[in-house]
Amino acid sequence: MQSLDTPLRLPTLVALLTLMTACSGPATQPADQTDAKTGDGTAMVPAIDSLVTAQWLAEHLGEPDLVVIDCTVVVDVDAEGRISTRSGQADFAAGHIPSAAFADLTGALADPDSKLDYAVPSPERFAQVMGDLGVGDDTRVVLYDANFSSWAARVWWMLRWIGFDNAALLDGGLSAWTAAGQPLSTEAATPTPRTLSVHLRPGLIADSDEVLAAIGDEEVALIDAMPAAHYRGEMVMYARPGHITSASNVPALSLLAEDGRFRADDELQALFSGGRDGRAITYCGGGIAASSNAFVMTRLGYTDVAVYTASLQEWTADPANPMSVAADSEAQQ
């Protein structure tokens, strides 16, 4: 288990999301299904919209090409307010969507050689682990988690990064599934290993050099997915307070309605500024919540979005990297 001492570090954003109030609004509904191609464009497979409802999943669960994956990471807060994160494997074993496999962002899906939490593994390692979970070039994938879809969005983004587009988030996650009266299972999944090809899109993940070059560049939008209070520098979760200089603030929680599902497209679009063809880089603490922003922007038609996956855990550790604080008017509430 990874413990977060004061000052708080890494994915404590996700813990804060569980303690803060979501904005209200109707949820986005998935589009009709069409046919699509795999990452290399060579094989036609049934397509899936990038956001599906619990009803849709219940109707399609059990189809041989449909793979369901639980991506939960559990956030714990002790009596003294200390925050820690742990794998969701035990909670998964206690009850999950029937047929689902478990993807461990604290273990197999993280780079074991990195000092950063949840560091992105090599494309080949990621593809191998996902293949072992049953994800292949000819499959559809539904990803979910138990807390606001940010962990699922991170896996969704890494799938896009290696060239796989036929994946969706379950709108509202595990809560939406149980709220719809759907059953949970304690039966261990036995996925059939498949081959998942890598057709890397390196531009989907940004590094610190690109972020540094983007500061003050009117052609690149830096988007902070942290809570507004953190953006303003009113709380310290990493080595230094505030946000990357010149970044705007769209907290990941502002993307969600009160029931945990994503808000309607018109409400989501109002949160983002700038043209849809320009370069945009999202970040947070460890690239988790930022993946939710990238997911939404991609659904809205933004064509050049990247996630700075190392985010503030890396950025704030270098005193040469510019940081700023902001007044209330500069941050989303």
C-alpha cells in the first residue's frame, strides 16, 4: 500500500474527488454502434462508442468479443486525515461486474523501474498485460472503476496511446451498474489471452520538456485537472503549491453530474476554451484525473490532446519548473 504523508503527494486528487461535491447536469448518452477498424486499419471489428450506459452493458454482457475490465484503485483516509491508495483487487474479489477482469494500475500496469507512482509502462509491457486480460485487436472493451471513472479513463487513454480505439468507459462506473439493479459477481475471471498490437501514438503522452515549452505558447493549451483550491495554491499536495504557469483550470470533478455520470456535451464544452484543432496538454498530480479531461475533450472532438502523465509529482520536484497561484476568478469552481 502506498502511503501519502504531509505534504500530500501523487494521486490524492482522486481522494479529494470522493470528498467534494460534483456539479449537476444530465448524463451523456452513447451513440449508435457502427463498424470500425483496429489500430492498424486492417481488420473490421464491431465498434463501440467511447461511453456506454449500464443498460447497454447489461444487454451486451457475455458477447464473445466484449471484454469488461475493472480498473479500480482504492483511496483510504484514516482518522487523522492521512490518505493512502491501494490496489482495488480485494474489493474486486468481493464483488464486480460479471465476467470482468481486473487491471492493476498500482502493479502490472505501472512501470516497475520508475520512482513515480503510476508511471506509464513501456508500450510492449502494457499491451502484454492487457492482452493477458483478454484485450485483443478484434475485441471491444468496457472499462470501469468504483470512483468517478478517472482510473478507467487512464487505462482508456493508454489504450489509445498504443493505437487501440475500440474501448469505452461505463458511464457512472460501478455505482451506475448497481444503481440500475444489476448483479455483482465474486467469481474469478478467466480471460482468454489475446494479441494486442502496438501502433504507438507518442503524441498522446507529453513529457516535462514539452510542457515547459508550452508555457506562454498561445498555440498550446495547458489544462490543470486539480481541484480549484489546489490550483489557487490554497492547499499543498506536492512539493510546491499552485499550478503550472499559464495553465487554465478544469477540475476533473466538474465533468460529472451528481450521480457520477458525465455531464451533457454542451455543458462539458462550456468548460473548455480554444479551438478543437489546437494542441492541448492535460495534467493533474499523477496523470489520473487528467485522463478524464482528455477523455472528455476527445469525445468533444478535440483532435490533438495529450496527457502529461508524470504531472505535478514530477514537475513540482524540480524548483526550476515554473509554478503560479491564482485568484478565484482564474479557476473553475
